[in-house]
Amino acid sequence: MLDILVLTKLNSKQMLNSKSDLYRNEWLELVFANRNKTYGAYELRRHNIQTTLKALVMACTLMISAVTAPDV
């Protein structure tokens, strides 16, 4: 248990000193260390980038369709 805490502290210090990229898997693993990864939040955060990009594409498509559609 102590080894995990020391490793987590070293990893967090190392990551804080590096460029802040919250979408890296190391941050996700640090946040969910010793936690229930099957609960659902882990999967949601792991797939966050894909979900956000899909929503952005759908929203842009809808807006372009609404703007270019003839008046009804």
C-alpha cells in the first residue's frame, strides 16, 4: 500500500512539472487509482474525446443544415 502511495506521489509530481495535458491516460489512471473503474465514470472519461468530437460534428451539421435550408 505504501509503495502505491509513493509511486502515485512521484507520478503526480512528475506530471505536474510536465505540460498539463489532462487528456492523457496517465492523468486518468492517477485519478482512478485504487477506485472502482467499473462504476462508469472511468469509461465516460476514457471516451470523452470521441464523444465530444461526435457532438461537435453533429451540432455543426445541424447548424449548417438549419442556416442553409429554405424557409419553411
